[in-house]
Amino acid sequence: MHRAPGPSAPPFCPNPSCRFHLRDRHLWRFVKLGFYSRTIPPYRVQRYRCDTCRRNFGDQTFRTTYWLHRPELLVPVFWRLNACSGFRQIAREAKASPSTIARLSDRLGRHALLFHERQRPKGPLTEPLALDGFESFEFSQYYPTSWHVAVGQGSHFFYGFTDSECRRRGTMTARQKARRAALEARFGRPDPRSIEKEVASLLTIVAGPSQSLELHTDEHQSYPRAVRKLAGLAVVHRTISSRAARTPRNPLFAINLLDLLIRHNGANHKRETVAFSKRRVSAGLRLAAFLVWRNWVQPFSERRRGPTPAMQLGLAERRLEPREVLARRLFVTRSRLPERWQDYYWRRLPTRAIPNGVSHVRRYAA
């Protein structure tokens, strides 16, 4: 009989139904059940049984490579996703199927959401916030998506994001208008107030309740309405013309730079690309991986190097390597992930053109 925690002991019972999954871990007892062998590293894995719920598990349960046939791909795929590579390009290099890379992208995104939720500042913000949206699309250009992103004006820390379905707009031919009308008659039209609702949701997550906030945005008409929805949050809202010179002196420089980096590093957000995301929930998970890369891995300045945005904000003492970010598996049952971000984690966001899209069901893997 053994008691946890210890230097080489499992940190907690992985069974969400067990009392020792979340609390009283100093009282937890488990039994060692020998080892099992694998054909890939680690070749020998210790097994255990919880003395309370009788669940069997092993050391591999607590690794991010749990239940992966190609665990060696996890870190390289993390790099390639943030180097403007499409799934098929990564698959050719890794000698794997594009669907394998898509599943790894989703796993990295889920891990990134939990990592960011654990590490992001939870109290009142110590710097002004810049917020804006950039346009992309899912499935086809008849289904535009507006991604709302919030970033620290001084630290350039990427605090979070949400998204909105939009109606295709802009110059269209008569044939394109007829096609749009047919699709809307079949699948319905997006909520015209979605931007207002999603921006309010993002600010609620990022800023939290009962504090003052200095917010800088462009002159989008939905933003003031979104700010008025924030009960208990005193917001000083300053607007800047989107036509103002995008120099470091512009109060929106941090958000303009972030938009540029998202398009530069994500193949699925290029203006004209065949690597576009088929579902916006997949795009959201890929954006979560970029968020962690930007905050914790990438230096503040590509040319001058220096600290990361997390270091600028005092959340880290040094730049992290991807293998450190992916060192331990994070359990969603042990994290208070905001409800809006759980939609990405569990793949609950529908894509109108794919009415029977697959959601994430946790069986063995994360």
C-alpha cells in the first residue's frame, strides 16, 4: 500500500468520480500493479490501482501522449501548426495521414485551452486592453467567421478569443447572391447580434467581474452595445479609427500586430488558401495552440528576441519550450474552463453546412 503524493508517485486518481480526483489527496492510497511493455518510448510503464474507486491506471495516464500511436509527433506538430503549415503539408513530412494531424491539432488545442486557463491572470487587469476582430471563414466563403481577440496593450499578452458566425457580405454577383439565399433558406441565417454577444462574453471571461477596465477598440458599432451588457464592470471605452496609421504609437498597435501574426502563422486564415478550416471549432482549437505559443514560447519581438508576453506580464521567469508546455496531461475535470471555451473543448459549435459534425467525447484520451 502506498500513499501519494511522492517524488515518483501518481499525483491524484484520474477517475473524475473518485473523491481523490480533486481533494484530500494527502489521504489517498494506491497499489502498484507491476508494469506493462510498449514498443515505443517509454518502453516500460508502471501500473497502479486506486484503493478507493478500484480504477486501474498507469504513469502514461498523466502524459500528454496518452493513447497516441505516434507520440513523437506531438511537439513537431505544435511547431508546424504555428509555422503556417497546412495539415497535408505536415502529414507529408511526418509520413502520417492528414486526419492524424487534424486529431493532433485538436488535442494540442484542448491542452492549450487548459494550460492558458491555469496560467492566465484571474484578478483585475493591470493594463489597458485592446480588442478587435479579424475575418476568416469555415467550410466555404459563404460562411464567414469573425474572430474576436483581446490583447494587453503594453504586454501584448493574448488574453483570449471568441467567434461569431457572420453573413456573407461585400460585392457579390447575382449568381453568388442567389447561392447565398439558397443556403440561408436551407440552413438559416446567423444571429445578426452575434458579434455584440460574443464580444461581451469575451470581456466577461478576460476581465472578470467588479473591476474597472480601459478598453481600446475601433469604431465598430457592436462594441458599445457589447460594453453596455457588462454588469458590474466599469469600462472606459476609447475608440480609434481603423484608418489611423498602424504604427507603434497607435493605441491598437498590439491588436493589429496580433492579427498580422495570426494570419502569418496560421495557414487556415490566409486570404486565399486551400488550407481553410472546414469547421470553426477546429479553427478555434488551432487558435488556442497559437495563443499558448504567442504568450509563452515566442519572444515579444522576433527580431530583438527578449522576453515573451507572459514574461512581460510577470507570469513567467523565462521562455518556455513546447516540450515544457506539453510536459504533463491536463484534465478538464480539474479545471474551471469558462463555459464559452468549453464549446471549443467539446467541439459543440455547429457548422451549418455540416449538420452532423462530430463532437469530442472523452473516452480514454484527453
